[in-house]
Amino acid sequence: MPHSRLILLLGMLMLACGFFMLWGLPSFSPFILTLRAERLLALVVVGAAVGASTVVFQTVAANRILTPTIMGFDSLFLMVQTGLVFLFGGLSYAALPVTPKFLLETLLMMLAAMVLFSLLFGRGRRDMHRMILVGVIVGILFRSLTVFLQRLLDPSEFSVVQGAMFASFGAVDLTTLYLATGLCCLVFAVLVPMLRPLDVIALGRSPAVGLGVSYDRALVGLLGITAALVAVSTALVGPISFLGLLVASLAHALMRTHRHALLVPAAALIGAVILVVGQGVFERVLGLQSSLAVIVEFFGGLLFLILVLRGAVR
């Protein structure tokens, strides 16, 4: 039964891709189809990366409310954008080469994650809750520094920073897109052999060690994979804070299994479907009258409140 649901999700993604590519196309135009295909690739890559990384992170953290953004990735991304505008100015920032800027942002977020993980695991510390708490504090620090820098900017330069506060799929550089796609494929290739051990890791440290899993090594590897996927997707299009929570909740509700060989692909497919259908509706039906990121944040935040209140009642 879970396998049939996974096939159903794949079929939904194919239909969504067909809708995105062909709806509203007046006639066969290779140029328009090429532009739509590039945007479609960005939507699928980001949705798959966010969905898969969230399920992995929630399993490692043993908490279905937490997402990788709790580690401060989105806040770090906005601080980097604001810092670049503050240092170079709005015009110079707009003239920066896209691909080197993407690599710099990805590297900074990856380094921040690795520093955090090494501090918490390098000296025999194995407290996941401490790591999450530190991530929350670091995120608050990044947001505070970002707000401070934004208050020092001119209004014209602040408008440049505003453009980076929400995810945008409209102007993704082609070279950067191909590079991000290759990086995500490489990370997914590393993740696939770890899906079965992830089922054991979900049981906790003591049962996993008793069953022969190298818990600490696997934990650091999985957190590194999560950091890579979130860093690449965020640096490519910008932050979408609550998309991961929405996708992971739908994946657990639909698949009804604890097997990550099914959960992770389901989350990746659901994330891609949500972004492709949502962006297609906004572009083809509503004529870009609203922002997809705002709608996703609204429903994801509403789901977060529901999960928190349900946990409080229990």
C-alpha cells in the first residue's frame, strides 16, 4: 500500500509538471518551453531538497515539530544578504556574479552548521536538545544582527534586501541552477544508503547502538546531509521557513509508515508537487497576483501552531 501511494505521488508530480509546462501555451514555442523548463527544474529541486532534509532532521531530532530552519539557516542567509548590501551598496550587490555569490552563501551556511555540530559532538557531547537550543539562540542572534544592519541602510538599499526575504523562482541563474541540481543529486546519492540505518536511529541511541549502528558517526553524517540540502536550496531561491514542516506532516499522514525508504522520497515528491502546482497556479491562473512563498508560510505557520497546541493539550 505505501508503495502504491508513492507511485501515486510520482504520477501527481508528472501531471503537475505537464500543467506547469503546457497550461496557457498559445502555440508550440521552444523558447517559452525552455524558460518554463528551467523554472520547473528549480521548483522540483528546491521542493525535493526541503522535503527530504526536513524528514531526516525530524527523525534525528526525534521531534516532528522541528525543522532545519530552527538551526538558523534562514536567518544566516538574510544576514549574509544584508551584510553584502551594507558593505558594497545596492548597485554593487546587484552587479555581483551570481554563481560565486551562490557558492559563497552555500559555503557559509555549511561552515556554520559544521562548526555548530563540531562544538556539540567534538568533545563527547551527544545532547541533541542542547544542539537545538543553541540553534535557536544562534538564529535569534543572526536575526538581531540582520535587523540592526537593515536599520543602517538607506531606503533604496533596504528595498534590495527586501527582495531576498522571500523565496523567488522567477530569476534563477541557469548556471547556478545546474550547479545546485548537481550538488543535490550528489547529496541524495549519499543519503540513499543511509535510509535503512535511519529507521534504526529513529529508535534512539541505546537501541541503535545495541543493533550495531555506529550512532555518532551516522548522526553527524545525516546532519551534514541536512545542512547541505537546506544550504543549497536556500542559497538558490531564498528562505521558505515552513515548507518543510508542511511537507513532512503530509508525508507522515499519507504514507503511515516509519520506513524512511518510503518517507523520504514521499516528502521529496510532495515538496515538489506543492511548489510546482502552487507556482503554476500563481503564474498561469492568477497572473502572479500573489507570492507563493507568502502562502506557503501562512499555511505552514498555521500547521505549526496546530501541532504546538495539540502537543500542549496532550
